[in-house]
Amino acid sequence: MRKNIVAGNWKMNTTVAEGIELAKAVAAKSSEVPASVKLIIAPPFTHLVPVAEAIKGSCVGLSAQNCADKEKGAYTGEVAADMLVSAGCGYTILGHSERRQYYGETDEKLVVKVKLAIANGLSPIFCVGENLDEREAGRHFDVVSAQVKNVLYTLSAEEMAKVIIAYEPVWAIGTGKTATAEQAQEIHACIRKVVAEKFGDLADEITILYGGSCKPSNAKELFACPDIDGGLIGGASLKADDFIAIALSF
């Protein structure tokens, strides 16, 4: 059985004190969410240790928003996978469109990051998605398929079993636009098919999340789609009530 997951990507928001308060609110409300749904929050690096303490004893998982492509050494400003584990993380987001667009992350670099994350015991939440020009040109299936193949096809089946995929149409991130349930389902099905071409039946066990202005008002319709197993939530994850409402949409 695939896991249903609702993960909150806080991005570069909240102070440490605000993040602790938000994490405590999510943890307090997490008992309302069925055991079949896994909650994960991804605060900024500065918040990880105190947030880990704030959610201790709850069912909420902790994720980083990125990790380095090096194990250790003279890489000022970077944070290594084993550091994230020592801070309490079980997950890390990798390949988010904002990292690709603003910081030049390539598929080649993401191969290294994904492998390092898995080797250190983290489950990568690996992001794929097309921009507006690619969507309007009808290239969205090709673009997303290539992102999956270029990175995830380098993994063994054992490594792949640790991966969560998040499809995020770049044109819908933070814009208020949302892919229709039909658009989201067809590309999620495409992703699962591409995974199956390499990994066979394992594709049926891989969780694929939808991101891109997912909120309480549209989560139920999206999550009803057969290949959508939850959401990677941006803005709506900054309010505990909205985040929990999304998790209750299954």
C-alpha cells in the first residue's frame, strides 16, 4: 500500500520562535488526522533542532528543504545529509523548482544529492515539474519524464523504494493557479508509468504528491485521483488549521 502524505514546505518563512509555535500547533492537531495519513513539516535549517523538540512525541515527521551534494568539508554555507539526520530529520526536499531556477541545480547534481540523502537514512522528496512555456508547448510529459529518468533511473530498486516524488507544475507554485484534477492525475499517471518502465511493480508502492497551490478548498478533489497520494504544501502549510484541513481531505 502506498502512503498518503501531506508535507508542508515552509520555504523561507517564519522566525525560529514563530516556527516553534507553528510546529507545536501542527503537532497538537495531528491527532485529528487518520493514521493512514503521514504529516511532514519542512522548516528552514535554522529551525530544525527546536522544531524537532516541539513535535517530539507526535506523529509529525521532520524534513529539511535541501541538502548538500558533498559529505563534509570546506563548503561554507552548506548543510550535509548526516547533519540533517543528527538534527532529527527523516526526510529532505530535493530538486524543488525554486532550487533549479534560482540556484542552478542540475539533474547531475541532484543525482549526487539523492544518493547521499538515501545513504544517510533520509527519504528524499524529489520534485519534478514543468514551467508555463513547456506546458503551453505541450512538452510537459516529456519534461517531467526526463527529470524522473535523469535522476531516479540512476538508483537501485532498494534506493528507489526510499523516494517520494512530488509533481509541482512550476506555473502553479505561489501563483494561486492550480492544475485541474484531470491535469494533475494525467501527469501523475505518467510519472508512475515512467517509474514502472525502470522499476516494475515498485511503481505501485511509490508515493507521488501534488504541489502547486494545493489548499483546503481543492485538496479533496485532487486527493480523490487514483495516482495522487497527497500534497507538498507551500503557503497553506504556514497555518496549522489549513494544513490539518488538507490532511483531512482524504
